[in-house]
Amino acid sequence: MARYYRYRLPPWARNCITVIEKVTLPILIFQLIRTLLFPTSLDVFLLGAFTGLFIAFYLEWI
């Protein structure tokens, strides 16, 4: 359902979603490396948030 819902958005919003979708994986990898090197509670929280966002895009929930 999310695949068709994107096309009802304005073009600028679709563009923002596509950019966020493309940038999520490199940020996730960077955050994973940072969490392994300097584990703080904020890093673990950010890693969980980016992982959830990546899974949501991968399963096309967003």
C-alpha cells in the first residue's frame, strides 16, 4: 500500500522521501561503526532508530 501512497504526495515530498531512503544505509553503517568504537546510550538509541527506519523502507512500510 505504501508504494501507491507515495505517488499521491506532492513532488517535493516524494523527493525528500527518496533522498532519506537513499541516505539511510550509509548513515546506518557509520552509526554501527561509531557504536562499536564508542558505545554510549545515545549511540545505541540512534543505531536502533536508524535500523528501524531502514527496515521500514526495506519492507516498504514508508
